[in-house]
Amino acid sequence: MQVNKISMQVNLFISYSRDDGADFALHLRKHLQEKQYDVFLDTKSLSVGANWRARIESAIDTCDVFLFIITTDSLVSNEVKEEFDLAISKRKLLMLFKHRSVQIDDLKWGLKDRNIHEFFTQEELIRIFDDRFLETDKLLTRDLNDPLVVQNKLLELKREFDVVP
């Protein structure tokens, strides 16, 4: 008897500032696509002439994980703040990556109260993502044939990541 295995595509949204985070975001996107993740990155996912605000809101609505690359310029970007606020309001699973050039005292929007992974280089960002996301990815993609297991594990994750500051 052959068991049908259910597969799930994890959707990721990368939020960043183009001014000082574009290289990190592009490098991370390339890495994630090589691993077969569905990744939304504004400069690569928006068509010319698209209603970009609506498309970004839709992408955040449908993402499983919201990745935020925290740089100096991202903390002063109105667009990045709107994306972050929307992800919070939609209760998205957050993965926060702070560049070492950003001081803890410069964090806003309740970021000081959240678990943040610090990186310096593109390679370090990739390594940290892979280390931290491996367990989350397994959680999201294994045991899909048992909805009760999936539901319980997602509730555990939600409790861990959904602390409102």
C-alpha cells in the first residue's frame, strides 16, 4: 500500500530597506529559492505598473513567515514600518535579523522585546537563517497527514512567537 505524502510550500516574505539592506535581501532570496521556498521580495516579485501596496499586503496575508532584515535605514522607513505593523496585526510568524551596525537602543516598534538574531555578513545571515529556520520548517512541513499534530505544533509556535509587547 502506497501512502500519499502531503507536501506544503512554505511562503516567506522579506522586509528590508532598499537603501542599506538590498544586498542582504537579494542574497537571502537567492538562497531560499535554491531551497525551493516561495519568497516574496518586492524588487523581484512586483510587476511593472502593479498596485504595489495591494500586492505587498496580499503577500503578507499569504506568507507563513515574515522575515525582517533590520538595518539602520529600515528603522526609519515608513514602508518597512507599515509592512511590520501589518505582519503583527495579521499575527504572522516573525523571524528578525538585525545587522550588527544597529544598536539595541535604536530599535523601535517593540523590537527590543522580541527574539532577534544578529548578523554581520551575507553569509552569516544565511547560516543563521538556516540554523534557526530548520526546526520551524520541519514543524511546518512534517506530520502533514495528521492535522491534530500540525494544529498542536502550530499552537506551540504561535505561543512562542506571538507575544505582543
